[in-house]
Amino acid sequence: MVHDPATKRAAIIDPVLDYNPRNARTSTASADALLAYVEREGLHVDYLLETHAHADHLSAAHYLREKTGAPIVIGRHITAVQKVFAPLFMADDVTPDGSQFDRLVDEGDALPLGDLSIEVLHTPGHTPACVTYVIGDAAFVGDTLFMPDYGTARSDFPGGSATALYASIRKILRLPETTRMFVGHDYLPAGRTDYRWETTVREQKSANVHIHDGVSEAEFVTEREARNAKLEAPVLILPSLQVNIRAGALPPPEANGKTYLKLPVNAL
């Protein structure tokens, strides 16, 4: 949640719809906690910002749009992700044109947020649709970078590229060194027990274990692709992507009135 203190205009970034894979039950508890904060602080939500179509959690953007009326924003290249995954799930209701979202943004776009501005950087590599939102002195990078002691995002999803990821990270690291950076996940590397989510451009440049200053593109690509090869698919990749290409909406109900998430066998 980001808001302008002067005007109380707010944006919510990468909201989560709770999902239990053991029984395929969803919950809006996490999203409702955000709504409670909005109410408590007297905020007005102007945007629901997605950094990309996540493969490890279901988005609550659709639910929050219903509750707040705020538009859902994502990078224009979401269409490339939809073209890959809509056929995989036989999602005939998904036209791969991004129309499920309210606004598709490009490199250099700016969205007003009270007296602040949301600046858009196109930062592909993890996925082709990844964007970074720069608001004031803070950058919200999604899954492109993690905490310095963990490194960088995988780049082996369809449309991903270690070469593109290197260029995107270098673009982010050209921001002022004092820029605060908020990451989408923390995986607790060996030796650390406390979860962290905030770092700075300066810390990333000096200490990121994969891409600190001095690491060449060739070195990074070799190391990143070797790490990719050892990774399993995310646990929630199948349920999450078929929801997230629909901007957080569940698939339409079948003839019996029930909604189903499909698990294509031997497809990944």
C-alpha cells in the first residue's frame, strides 16, 4: 500500500487472494486487511498495480476492484503471457489483448497519485510483462530483484530471458542510490531467520550476490541459467496463472454452477 500523505490518494501493489491448495478454497482475508487499513487511514484507492502475472500467488485485484472501483493496471506485455497460458488452460473466455485489465502501461508512462507520480519502467526478464513502479523515493520491483543476500528472479518462464533480466536490473540500478527498493518475496537464505522486504539501490549495487557492480552480462547469464535449471516450478503456478491472466478473476462457472481450476497433466 502506497499513499500520498497530503491528499490520501493510494495505490495497492500486487495484492494477494489467499488460496489453500489442499482443498482449493479461497479467502479474502489478506485483501480485507488492506481494505480495513484504507478505511482506518481515510484513504482513497486510485489504482491496483500489478508488477506482472504472478506464478506463485493468486491476485486479489479483481476482488479489490469490486470493493473500491479502482482500475487494475499492468504492463502492456501481459498480452504475451496471455497468449501462452490461455491455450494451456483452454481459457476460451480470455482474449489475449489485455482487456481483462483496465489500463496497460508502457515504459515512461506516469500515473498521478495525489501530489505524487507513479513512474513506469518496463523491466522484463522474469516475465516479458514485468514492470517496476517508481513512486517518490521508492521502487517496487515485483520479482525482478530480491534482497541482496538472495539475489535475482528466475528467468526460465515462457518469454523470460536472463539477458533481458540483466538489462532490466541495470536499468533499475541506475535510479538514485538512495532509492528505497521493495521486493515481492523473501526466501530466507541460509544464515538469516528474519523476513525482509526493503533494501536500497546502493545496497543492491554493492552486495547483491548475483549482480553486484562488476558482474558482467555474460557472467550473470551463465550463473542465472545454471540456477534456473535446478528450480522446480512454483507450487501454485497452475492455479495462479489461470486466475492472474484474468486480472484476478476466477474462471467462469461450468454448467453445474461450480468454478474449476484446471491442472493440465504433464504440460509444464
